[in-house]
Amino acid sequence: GAVVSQHPSWVICKSGTSVKIECRSLDFQATTMFWYRQFPKQSLMLMATSNEGSKATYEQGVEKDKFLINHASLTLSTLTVTSAHPEDSSFYICSARWQGANNEQFFGPGTRLTVL
Amino acid sequence: SQQGEEDPQALSIQEGENATMNCSYKTSINNLQWYRQNSGRGLVHLILIRSNEREKHSGRLRVTLDTSKKSSSLLITASRAADTASYFCASYTSGTYKYIFGTGTRLKVLA
């Protein structure tokens, strides 16, 4: 139980294009989803927290117009990197939790984004 | 910085030896989790320890928590080459509803 998937697992795009990454909770309803970013050989940095049906809360320094997050249902959150540039290349990981889950988060396998 | 600290940053040991990683965090917590990440892959949950617990075991893993020092340690006993990975701690504070990750320890176990 508590499986989270991400799609795609990797994506290569041209500079200036937008890329959408999906995060799904497969066997539970995720009241909250989190998006993290990880640079090579570094730790995970929380980008934003999204609650189903409401606007995402972004961490300081994260551009909300650059990284659009939508959490339209209890099983799906999307992260759209708009007008991607090479510096946006990174590993993006989502996690999800449900209300009353003893504050545990369940992580997706991550999406490797490379912007050329 | 929002991140906690981990040390050492990197650790190289021989198979069969024990590996100890330390994590320090900044605020009072409800629980702390340890994760493993193989290169280029997602996170694997290892163990969760709550603020009212001092020690927890899971197979070859032993986690301790000292809330007075705001620190935790992960011990891997009888290490194997397959344990080679990066290990992260993540602290959770109620009210924030989010986990803050440590900087990570890169463990290499030599066969």
C-alpha cells in the first residue's frame, strides 16, 4: 500500500518549452502532496506544498509562475515547468500523504528533467 | 537554510564493517525518518522514529534519537556492497506539515 507514481520518469526538452510532470497516489487519497527538487549529489529541497482543491504554498525563493502546481483531485498533482531553461534541469520528486497518516509521506520514484 | 545537517558527507568502508551516520535538525520535531537513495533513483523509506522514542531497530538498521541535542543517528551493521547509496534524514514538525531533509551522507561499501 501507499504507492506513489510519477510520470514521466525522465524527459528531455528544448529550452523555452513547458514540461508537465504528474504525481499520482495509486492506492490512497492524498490530501497533501509535496514537490521537491534535487540537484546532483545534493539533498532534496522542498519547492511547494499542495492541498487538494486549493492553491499551492511555495517555499521561499521558488517562482510560482515558473513552477505551476495543480492538485485538482485527491490522487493527482501536476508540476509544470514553464519556459524551461537548462538551469531547470534537475531531479523532481513528489511525495504524498493522507490525513491521519501519522504524518508519514510516501515518495514517488522521481522525474529526471534535462533541458537542452 | 531550511536543511538539517548530516555528517559525514561521505563514508567509505569495507564490507562487514558498521556504518554510522549522524543527523542534526533545527527545530522541535514530531518524528524523523531515514531514507536511502540509490544513484539517480527515488527514495526508499527505511525507518521512522517518533519524538518520544529513543531507539528503534529494523533488521540491520538501528536509529537513535536525542531530542535534547536535536540529533539522530543511523547505524548499519555488517554492511554489504548493496548498502552503497546516499542516506538522508528528514525531520517533521507538526504545524509545518512538511519534512525538512538533511544534507545526506554518501556511503560506499567496498567488497
